[in-house]
Amino acid sequence: MYGVQPIPDGFLIGPDGKILARGLRGKDLEDKLIEVLAQK
């Protein structure tokens, strides 16, 4: 009706429900996952 197209977005959510990162793709997402998993 208004011609608005959805914009895909990704969220990385921690076990406590907090948003750790938003909009990461490719290498940036991989690096963040490695960082988060290394903290455990």
C-alpha cells in the first residue's frame, strides 16, 4: 500500500537476553561470535 520494503536485520542476543550486536554480516559477524564465545 505504501511501497515500504522490509529491511532485513540481524541481532546477536546473549543468554541473558541482552542484544550484543546488531546488523553484523560476514567477517564482522564471525569476529563477534568468536569474541563472545571466547569469553565463556
